[in-house]
Amino acid sequence: MFLLSDLAFAVLLTLLNVGLNDGAAVLPAVLLQTAILSLMMALVGLLCALLLKDFRQFTLAYLVIAIFAATPVFLSANTSIKFDWIGYHPFYHVYMGLKNAYFGTDISPAYYAGAAGVIALLFLVVRLAFHREIGKEG
């Protein structure tokens, strides 16, 4: 459900801001990048929900994670100060992939392989946490 709502939002945002003709041209690449980020964040959110005890812990942890994930947007976009370490931030490459999708720049296949690996790893960790939680109940 989260993925579908993120994709619908990306379609609307792209078509309203870029225009119908140009938006349709970049939409497949933008939707792929949106799906990558959406799946990562949904899996991290589910992991937090499974590991943390109550809603206050969940909201605090997810707020910190969301701020961490959004850091490259604010530190790498058109600033006069250049942060060399930002290239090591894990979400920097996801946001650069989204930027490259909008501007039609080629994206490395290694990036896609890395993103698929991260999503698979997050899925396995969430699955392990889910089974551990189910085991507590039964």
C-alpha cells in the first residue's frame, strides 16, 4: 500500500511539475527510483515496528532514521560548501539516482545491483524479526 501511494504521488508530482510531455519521458526512471526508496523506507519502518516496544519508541526512532535518510538532500543540493564525505552516506546514491532520473542521466548497473541487494537484505532482516516476534506469541 505504501509503495502504491508513493508511486501515485510520484506520478502526480512529476506530471504537474515537469509537464505532460517531458514528464512522460522521465516517468519510468522516476518510478523505478521512487520504488527503490519507498521499499527501503517501508522495510525500515516495519523493522522498527517489530523491534520497538511502543509507539513512542517507534516514532522517535523512525524520526531519527527519516532525518538521517533526508540528510543528503539538504547537504548536497546547491550549497556553497562541499561535503566530501556525503558520497559515503547510503541514501546519497538513492537521491542522486532520483536526480539522474529526472535529468535523463545514465545510472550505473552497479547502483541497481546494490539497491536490490539492500532491499533483499532488509527484507530478510524484517522476515527474521517477524518470525522471532511470531515465535514469542506462540
